[in-house]
Amino acid sequence: MALELARRGYDVAVFYASLDNDPACSPYLLTEWFDQNVHLFGLSNRPALFTDPDHPEREICDPQVVEHFCQVLDRISPDLVHFHNFHGLTFAMAEETHKRKIPSCFTPHNYHLIDPDLYLLKSGLEQWNGIDPFANSEAVARNPEKRAAYLQRVETARRLVNEWVTVTLAVSQRQKELLSAYGVDSSRMVVLHQASPVADQLWNDPVLSAAVHRPVQLPLRIGFIGGVLPIKGVHVLVAAAQAFRNGQLKIHIHGFVQKNYLEQLIALDRNGMVTFHGGYSQEDLADIALNLDLAVLPSVVEESAPTLVLSELHAMRLPVIAARIGGIPEFITDEVDGLLYRHDDLEGLVAVLRKCVERPELIRKMRSNLVDTTHTFGRYMARLEKLYRLLLRDEVISAEACSLLASRRGQPGSESPGLPFVSWQGGLFVHHSLSLVNRELCLQLVGRGFDISFTSTQPDEFSVAEDDRLKPLEGCRSKHLPAIDVTVRHQWPPDFSPA
């Protein structure tokens, strides 16, 4: 993100919690250096390396983190601050930018505002029952003497998003739903689906494009690609594979895995159904894709931003079997580009895998739908830059108008990726040449996937009933759009007032 912003001409400084700790150095050590036109400020030797669940007082306000953050603010004098995480740092950083009247936005990549352990999970991968940390958090239960501090943590988290940051950029509709239930003002939250530049590169790979229609035969080659972690449910996939014979399917696990978890997975694979390939690089993804028929995302955690991994898997032309949990259902259309099952239903995953084994034509059908992206990194960055401009001009941000969602395959009315939302003004069903041009151009654009909201500047002189070909235009009249990217005025007399 920082490198892309620098490439687009922004001066970028990054203040981050470094995972480097050197006992020989002083605590809260701030180091700085440049990397590809980005100024980096790393804060190391903090008491907590990553999260700090047992010390809510530091999460609320760690004075030494705030002191170093203020030094960076004084040095850089930023026009805008974009917070991406507060764990490993402190909530009070947002209060500092608020005091200085620096506009800011916050992208929560997990549920740290609610759960000191980030993921709304208990030990043993047990889901929270609701979003009340006092009923669910093991950190709170471990520290009954700090109940008052945890209460203050809740209030501080709410102040952070409802007062200190200008706008919160939720990464999925599900995340916005949970944060709203926690007490975050939904009018101050924009849903901004993230996108991956890696996915864009994969979509442009000619070899993968040509491989969309390759045959599918048994045994099915099923892959997991990513960090091999318990919260990603890889053990669920390995367990499900034991219900099949070697001639039916083979599981391929690509990704780094810690030794103790790998040992558990190997022990679970009693029938030798799984091959562990180890780590991979971005350059390996196309070759990995060509040796798989479909992918599985068997997560057991509230996935806040699954669009990144799902966009890459779809760009690899792999239909995805995925757990129906968190934001995942927002990006999978059942039997169009993937299949969904309950995240806690092992037999449900077995049933979906069996459907693919018995109906390989379903895989071919889903893969044939993976001919184009539903979101792009360029589209994401354009919307992010638009939000930055609004913040810098101190304009009111409409949560509805500024949100940006990936479109859904196979659902009527979903916007095509990368296409602008168009406001068109002029005569529509009127007997003159300007109106004729408006109708024909809009018909072509609607047919190509553009979303158009048409505002008529003249009364109608005829209806669509006189020409069935014009029916798609009736749905464009004053259509609500999540944003307006382009305004077209084709009318007489012309209107040159600002859009």
C-alpha cells in the first residue's frame, strides 16, 4: 500500500510496530530509514511483541508509544493519517491526531477493537457467542482485577471510531455489521472491499486464461494455498479428505506451516490423501494453479477481509469451496464461482467435496465463469484516493455513496469491475436527435455492464411500451448508485455548472 501510494506521487511515512526486539537496546527504540521513497519509522523493544491482551491499560494509552508517534507527527507534519492497526501500539494515537485536527481514516483488518486477541475465538478454536468481551474474552477472564480497565477499553475503542478517526473503512459488510452491533456509528463507516495487485497480475496471465477450459478428471486435485494455520481450518480439510479414496481426490497444501501443526496434520492424514508442498512465492502461483482443479478455504474464524485471498484464487481460475463464515459469503456465489458449507460442519464439507467428485462438470461450469475479475486493485486505489481527497477538503463522507463492493458473478444488476458509475442527464423518451443519441448510447453501455442513473431534463413524449428494445432504460431512471464517477450531460441548452 505505501509503495503504491508513493508510486502515485504521495509523500508517505509509515509508523509501525517492529517485531524486532534486542534486549541490549533501550526500550521503545525508534529507528528510521527510507525504502523506495517511503519513510519508515519502526518502534521496537516494546513490552508486548504483537498483541497485548493482558494489559488493557497499555492498549488504551501507552505514553511511550504516543511520545514517539508525536515525534513522527512533528517531523512529518502529515496532511492525513491512515491507521491500519492499533495492536502492538495504542488506541491513544488516534486521539492525538484528533487533537491536532489531522483528518484520519482507519482500516480494521481484524476485530481488535472488540477482542484483545483479535479473532473472536477462544482456546480450542471455539467461536465467541456474540461480541461481548466480558462474556467471551479469555483475556478478560484471566484478569478479573482489571475489569475496570477492560470497561474503559470498550469505551475507548468506541470513542476511537465514533469521535477520533474521521471515517472507518470496514473491509467487509460483515465487519461493518459486527462493529455496528458493538456500538460503532454506522454512518461513520464506509465498506471498502480490498483488492490485490497480485490478483490483477494473475488475471492478465495468458497461460491461465487459456487454461480455463481444460478438462477435469479424477482424482480431483484440490488445493489449499496460504498460511497453514489452525484458524484457517486446514485440519478440517485434511479430516474431510479421509472420507475418500485415493482415486477420487488428492489434497495439495501450499504454504508455510509450523512444525507442531504439521505433525498434527500428518497424523490426521491416516489414508495418505495429502501432499504438503511447503512455502511458495508469488511467482509460483500460476504453476500451482495449473496443477489444481479447485481450491478450498476451510476457515474457522470470522474472516473480516477474505476478498484478498479469494480474489487471488479466482484469478488463478480456481473455483473455491469455502466456509460460510465472516465476510466469505460476500465474495462467493454458490455453484457459480464456488461452493459454501457451514464452517463447523465437517460432514457438510465432505458432502460438497463429494458433489465435486461425482459431478466434475460442475467444476468445469464454475471455472468457465472465471473469465474476468469482479474487483481490481486499481479500482480499490481509485476509491481510496477519492476518500483521501474528501478528507483533505473536510467534506462530508457519505457511507453509502463512498462504499465500494466487489460485484457478484451470476447476480443480475451487479456492477462490472472497474467500470465507472455514470450519471446521465438529458432527454430520454423525447422525439428529437439528442434524445435518440442518449437512448442508443445508454443502451450500449447498459449492455456492457455499466450502471447508469438517468435524470430526464424534459417530459416524456412516448413510453417504453412503444418499443420493447428500450425497456432496459426504464430501470435507469433516477437509479440509486453507490457513487458517481462520471457525469454526462447531453441536452440543449447545455449545462456547464459543476457536477
